[in-house]
Amino acid sequence: MKYSAKNTKILLIILVVFGIMVTVFDRYIVFNVTESFPPGLYLKVDEKPEKGSLVIFCPEKSPIQDETLERGYVWSGACPSGTIPLLKQIMAVSGDRVRIAEDGVFVNGVMLPNSTRKVRFVNDIPLPWEKELSEGEVLFMSPHPRSFDGRYFGPLSSSLIVSAITPFWVRGN
């Protein structure tokens, strides 16, 4: 195949546009394909995450994260845990009392819907588990009954949050 100067310029323009799109997408947009929240596009927002906020966070490397990767429950990615960032909602913050039991997850005595465990992990937190969250601790949850979230790994540090997000174009909207 013979390449002309015109074809080379077109290819170069396509590569530059593709590079810009990838950079913009990574910086501002989250694409969710899981059932934890409606699949679709979410925008990263410059807001301080608080109780009720949707966020993406990078889990720390831990035995339970290793186990979820081995089972194929989460995809491999660039987070310290070896996974992609997870999309969850902050359901408890410092001062909230969290109880994780066989019948579900409770925040300040109120059971979160669809929060019972559906699978067992070798490394999940033992039940029942209960504590008042300390400064900088948050509980990441999803309303989906089979979500991999705080019901299995408990509260984590808020420093793991990458960004608050908001739905932009999601299935069902």
C-alpha cells in the first residue's frame, strides 16, 4: 500500500483527535458497565464527597481484593489493589455507627436495602461486626443486592476516593 502525504496527514489528525478524546474521557468521564449503579456515563465533579455522594475510589491492596480479582468479580486496573476504581455511594461517615450482620448492613440502626451478603469470601470481615466510624472513615455501598461493597470489606479511608461523580447519561434516564 502506498502512503501519500495526504493520507499521512489524515492519519496523524485521527491519532491526535483520538489522543485528545482519551485524555478528556479519563479526566472528566467515568464509564460504568457494572450493575452496582445504572450502566452509562458519569461525570467527575469538583465537589467534596459527603454522605450520600456517588464516588469512584481505588481500593487498597488486600487479601479480599486479591480474592475478588481471582474470582473475576472485579476487573484488573491501575489501582493499588490491582483493580479498576469502584463506583459506590458513601452511606456512612465519621460518627455513624455501622453494624454488618447476617441480616444486612445497618447505619445508625437503620438497615440499608439489599445489603445482605450473597457470597462468601475467605477474607471478608467476620460477622457480626460493629463500630462507630472514626474521622476519615467511610462506608462505600451500592443498592444492588450482589454488589461487592462495604458489606464484605467494611469501612475504608476517605483518602481512597478519586472523585465525586454524578450521572450524565445512564440507562433508564
